[in-house]
Amino acid sequence: MDLRRLNSFVAVAEEGHFGKAAKRLYLSPPSVTLHIKQLEADFGVQLLHRTPVALTPAGQRLLRHAHRLLGALEAAREDLAELTVPAGSRPARLRVGVMSHGAGELTSSALSAFQHLRPHTPLLVVQLDFQEHLSALLEGEVDVAFIRPAPTDERIRYDVLATEPRIAIVPATSPLADARTEGIPVSALLDEPFLPIAEVTREFADYFYFAPARGGTPVRRGAPGVVRTPYDALRSVAGGAGIATTVDSFTHYHSWPGTAYVPILDAPWEKCVLARRGNDDSPDVRTFRALTRQL
């Protein structure tokens, strides 16, 4: 049996909500839904009522078994891991920064793999806002970070994990929303009012506002105020304060009433990277980086 399906089932049963379970596991809601469907197919019974979410009698029985199975597996991992931990040693913690949805499902896979390999090392996940794109690393608040775009600061090193097409987030009432299927060119966005984002690095501002395509022309700012997080951006776009830009995988993790996602046809694809301080050669950082690259 695929234990990812069992983990998803336990999370949905405990959270009582597919979206909350997906957030807890750093998966997309469709992935969690697929895991539940596959698990139901494995057992040949319905495990969950969908609306509202509730355990069926079969689901209640499986949940008891699932807790015992996952608990026994974790105990076995910890028991074996003790063989590699020197007596009296105190493990350092690893702080992982995640901007928005990070690298999608790769984020949760890397976190899970590290926890299984280093169960005695505390793992702290830190949600980063736009301003913390690089500052969290440079100021020592996190040790590694899933971010985009790729940094240019020479104090930072990174590994490219994925490249993705760009997406515009526009009000559902905007004429641009009519192109949500066929897409639009970058030029169609340049005269639109963009959401004002908090003070960020130059490369993040260039990424968000498509500065290279503007040829030096200043961006037209939307309504007063600044946005610092993806949720700020979605709420502001829905309220008609301006438009925003992101990458394709964002659309699988976030949605908001009153907004529309429109593909940008000719925009360069954007990198998602795992970044670290260039002078940080700690064993936990090396291990997390190696696991992530392997995955």
C-alpha cells in the first residue's frame, strides 16, 4: 500500500476538510482527493462522505488501523535512527522557508524525506512573504528556502528545481479574463494597473512587474496600499485594486472568488529554486539539499 494515500486519509479525517488536509501535508487538494479515491479503490469501499466531509463506518475502522500502522512505522524509523546518533549529541534544528506554495508537491516530499532520514533533528517550516524573498536567508531566519525568482545576490547559492510558465491574476470582471483559455501576450498587461507590492528585492520586482518587457517604462500602480503575501494579492485583485502575476503551479494551490488566471503566452518561464547561504556547509543543509535534488 502507498503510505502517502494513508497519510492523506488520516489528514482529511482529522481536519474534516480536503483543503485543510492538503495545506497540512503541503499537497494540492486534487492530489489529496486522488489519494482518497485510490485508497477507496484499494479497499473497495467508500471511506469518506464528501459533503460535508465525514467518515463512513468503513472509514472509522480504517482510521484506527491507520493510526496504529503509521505509529508503528514511525517508531521503527526512530528506533533505527538512534543507531546513527552519537550518545549525548544534541541535534541542531533545520529551518525551511517556503514562499507561497514553494516547489509544489516537491516541498512536502523533501520535508517528509528529511524527517524520515533525520528524525532527531527538529524541522521548522517558516512561511515567507514577498519581503522575505532573500532577507530571511541573509538575516539567518531560515537555513534553506523554496523561492522564486532565482536570486542574484552573490551571498546566496541555489539549485534550480523547476521552471514554469507565467500566469496573470486578473479580476473576473476584467476583459482580460475572457482570455483565460487561449492566453494573452505580455504586451497586453503592460498598461494595466499592477498591485503595489511591499519593498522587495530588485529581482523580485522585475519578476512581478515584467520589468524587462517594459524597456524602462515605469509600472502603472493600482490602488493605494501594499501586498505582502499571495493571499493579499488575491484579495486585492478580487477587489479591483490591480492585477498580479505568478506561475502556473500557483493555480493548483490557490483560488479566490472574483479572480481569474490567464496564461501569458510569450513570457519567459520562471525558475523555482532551493536557496541557501553560500557559506553554510552544515550537515543538515547538505542533507536537505541532496534529498531535494534527488527527488
